Amino acid sequence: MKILLAEDDTVNAEYIRKGLVEKGFVVDWVTDGREALTYCLYNQCDLFIADRMLPGMDGLSVVKALRASGSQLPVIFLTAMSDVDDKVEGLLAGGDDYMVKPFHFSELLARITALSRRPGESNAKTELLVHDLKLDLLTRMAERQGQEIELKNKEYALLELLMENANRVVSKTIILEKVWDLNFDPGTTAVETHISKLRQKVDKPFAEQLIHTVRNMGYSIRAPR
């Protein structure tokens, strides 16, 4: 699940971004309202967390413009503006939820989960299926042949990325960018290590292999041929 975070306070933004990434979400962060609106209009994402007091263009105006464009992208306002009138204004402008700072991170996670259950503007999938492997995007649970597979956060994010791109090769560069939020190769074996762990859980207990290494290119997941 990909989330856009619009927050101009660096400390708050890093706290939220780090927490969401640790939970397996892909997070893009902008600090300016105009940049947030442009991102929402021209990039794919599944949820938008917006501060109201953004430079360039305030969060309320961003969401109004987004709704005027016809976008149904789920929006959570996360702001210090706490009056009842502020909340009413935010929800009437097109926000789907409204949280006031300071906040509990667990509550933000719960609200993200609740919003993700709603049908999105593109009827977003709630599960991914490759052969007999199923990944529930709402409960974040994997299952193969009826057997539940317990995944850690990075393993879940990696499997989600592979299954979203089933039958296609996903390069190490893309995996580092999408799962670890890195735009460079740090020279570690994190990708290889996590692919190995996924294979132990997803493939090894079963007769047919789904995760494949494509030499010098990357990794893919596909049904047996």
C-alpha cells in the first residue's frame, strides 16, 4: 500500500514515515501543498495523509482541488487545528477522516486500516493471488493451500511487491526503492537475505516453487508452468 504524506515539520514527518515503513507501507513524503496536489494528480497512491498548515498551498485547499478533479483518493487530515469547526471544515472539504495532533501512532494505523477497507477510486484490490498463494492486503496475512504464513514487515512488503508484479521481473533496484525506500544500492545483501527467508516460508513447505531468480535481472513470482 502506497501512502503520500504531506507534512512540513521534519520531525513529525520522519516519525510518521519511519513508523509506516516499519509496518510495511511504501511512503512518499512532500513538504509543500502544491507539490502534494501535483503528486496526487499524476502519481498512483492509495492514501493521502495531509497536514492542514502546509506552505505553498494549505491542506484544505489541496483536498478541495483534489475532489474538484474527481479524485476519490482516501484522505486523512493530520493536523494541530483541533476546533470542532476545523474538523467539520476538513470533512466537508473532502477529508475521509480527521486526526488531531498530538496523536497515538497505533490510532493512525487503525484509521488507515479502516479506510483501506473502503472501495477506492479504482476499485483497489483487497487481495493478491498467484497460483495457490493468497495475500490479504487488509489483514496483511499470507496463505498457501490453506496454511497461514507468518510474515515480518519487510517480508510482507517484498511479497506484496512481487505479487503485484506477478509474471514480471522485479529488479533489485526497484525492490530497494519500494521496500527499503532507498534510491541507491547500500552494498548489503538485505534483498537476497529476505528473498531467501520468503522462499523458506512460501516455497519450501510446498511441492511447487513460485519465487524465481532471474540471473542478472532480479526476481519474479509466477504460477508453475
